[in-house]
Amino acid sequence: MNGEWPGNLLNNINVNVGDLNQHRQIGTMLTHKATFGTPVWSQERAMAALRDVMPMLHRQNKSALQAVFSAAVLAKIGLTVQQEG
């Protein structure tokens, strides 16, 4: 991670696919582990770090799902890809 709170980020994606009552079921679990480069000792600093890092983790979720799922699945779950331009 770069920026005001540099450190390391580990993304883990688990996808389970199976059939239930003749319907395809897909379950996805995304987890992120952010390890800051320097300790965050106070509650105030921890809250500031979370406020800054959480939007980045949300973008990571969207990006990971967009890389894994087809356009049809993304449309079904309401995760549309914004076109740049």
C-alpha cells in the first residue's frame, strides 16, 4: 500500500461453485489483510487509518470481482464497470 498509510496488503479470494436443486450456486468470499508499515498506537490514529484505507479496500473488492466474474454475473449482482472517458 502506498500513500499516507504505507504497508502491505494481502488479498484472498475464495470462490465456491456448486449445484443446488438444479441451479448453479456461486459463493465468493473476499478478505483483505492490511499491515501498516509503522504501528498505529492510538485510537485516533487507528480511526484515521481506517477512514483512509477502507475506500481503497472497497475498490479492491470491486476490482477483484470484476476480474473473476463474467459480465452477466456482474450485471446480476449490480456491479457495473464504469467506462473511462
